[in-house]
Amino acid sequence: MKFLKPLKNLTLAALSCTLLMAFMEGPAVTNVSSSNNSAAEMYEMNLDKLPHVIFWRKIMNLHKDSCIVNVHGERKILATMYAPEWSNMQLSSKDRILDSFRRMHGILDTPRIVSTMGKSFFYTFEKISPKIPMGMKEFEKNGVDGWYAKAILLIESPNQLQKSTAGAYGPFQLMKGVARNYGLKINRKVDERANFKRSAYAASQLIKTVCIPYAEQMLQARGISTNHEELWFKLFVMHIYNAGAGNVRMALNAIPQPGNDIELIKQLWNTNAGRFQSASQNYSQLIIAAFLEYEERVEKKAGR
């Protein structure tokens, strides 16, 4: 059974972005947006009603002993199952159940149906809450919109300071090469990726010097006007942070008629190109879901 694990994709993002710096030139972006792009704006845009967002919010609140059986492309929820039982079920029995789901929901074609494990153990937003204003402040000190710090912290490492299976480490899940490229010290005795301020600096530099300039470059190449303050543009930048500029460029070029706003982000959710696959598609979905969950669990209670 394949479970989607968005955490470890920052490794590819960081590595890809670093390699691109050696081959591409782009202007540094130093202006700081004053826009909020809060959960309230997401509600106004009705993003909370999108099946993908509803699905991920359920996953963020679901215990790991449960899983949601869903139609992958549209994240249509078919059932919630006991994860160990579903995982160990014989294939023939599982196929019979899936056939019954198809009949029940009027699914006539053969879309990819997957099960996704509950991740409430990971999305403990209350734990990361004290760090979010600190991260936003550090980004803004470096001329980068603090929104990006909030987005990264909410979905990359809200549970604990941990190392991914691919080696990304710290609150902003940086790879060694990227961290060293921005001046962080990493050796047998010291790993400054664990230092919140130092890793925030490196992550903000990656956003400022790689992700934003290349987002502008590839969007303008497709005739799409950009505005740094708009939510869709920031989500696009975060796709680059996650999947790498090269993979996002391939995904963008694979869309025959790309939209010029949030519709473009939705198009990316169903686009496969290069290494821009399922986990890459999920990234902006997770960001939206995380902002809404954080507002519900933390900001409302704090009276923000």
C-alpha cells in the first residue's frame, strides 16, 4: 500500500533549486509583500470547499491507524478504513470492495484509487505555533514575505525537529548542499540546520534568489502576468520550493492553456511531468489545508 508522504520532497526541491543556480540567471527579489493571504482570504475564494482541501484537512485530523480510500485525481473520498486491516487484506477481497465503491459512487471509468494514512500525529500545529511569528520575522528581515515561512513551517516540520529519509533536516527541512550554499556550518560536531534563525535565513535565501525569480521567468514565458502579493503566485513559488524549478517548468509547459490565477494551481494538481508527480501535486493543496486548520485550531483560540 502506498501512502503519500509530502515531508521528504523538500530534498528534491532544495537540490534542484541549487543546481539551477549554477545554470540560470535571475534577478534577486528584495521587495516584501504586505499582503496577508490568510485563511480568511482562502475562505473568501471558497478554497475550503474544494475536494482536495477537504480531503487533506481530514487526513490532518485522522489517526494513523485509519486511512481514507479515495479517488486520487479528484480526492473523492470513498470510505475511511482501519489501516492495518485494509493494508493486509487480500487483493481479491480488496478488489471486491473497490468494485462496490465504484457502483455506489457511480464511477464508470477506472481511475486510480488509493488509500492515504491519517497523519494527525504529524500535523500538530499547536507545537509549531510559537515558531511561526519568529520564522516570519526572520524571513522579513531578509526581504522575503513572512507568508512563505508560515507555509513551510506548517507543512514541512510542524511535529518536531527531524531528519527526512533523504537527509533534509531542521525546521525548514534543508539539504546539506543548500544549507552550506547559504553559509550554514555542517560538520561532525555542528549542524546549523537545527538553528532556527540560521535555517530560516537559508530557506528565505532559497525563496528570494531562486524560487521567486524563476517563477516569474517561467510564468512570463507562458504569457502569464505575475503579482507577488497574490495567493496563487505564492503557491506557485512554493511548488518550486518543493519540486524544483525544472520540474515545475515541465509541469507548466505540459498544460496546453494555463490559467493566470488560482486556476493554474488547480491545473497543476492534475499534471504529471518529469518528477512532478503525486507528492508535488499535493504540495499547494497541503498548504491551503494547513492554513485553514491552523486558523481553526490555533488562531481562533488565540483571538487572532
